[in-house]
Amino acid sequence: MSESVPGKSHTELVIESFVDRMEELHPNLDREEFRDAVDRCVRDAIDAAGGGEESDGEEESDDEDQ
């Protein structure tokens, strides 16, 4: 995802994109409740992996160096 939205991190944009897609598949989905649940799961996974979210405008480039 190469779009940049001021005030939103890459992780937030990915979560929003995922929630949008799920809402297309499940129109009766409670969007806010689902987004909050996904956000909690993603943040828990990031914390468990020991990584923090990248700074705005800064992307991880581990794969690009190889």
C-alpha cells in the first residue's frame, strides 16, 4: 500500500482497508466494533513480536536490502 494519508499510520491504513473489504463481504457488519477488535488484535501481535509501529513516512526495508 503506497498511499499516504496525513495523521494515519501504515498499520491504520491497512486495518481500514481490511475492514472495508470485510464490510463488502458482510454488509451487516458492525464496522466500528469490528475495526476496534481488529485494531486490538494487530496491536497485540505487534507488541508480542517485540516490534513497534514504524514512524510516519518511514517504512521497514529489511527485505529490500537482500
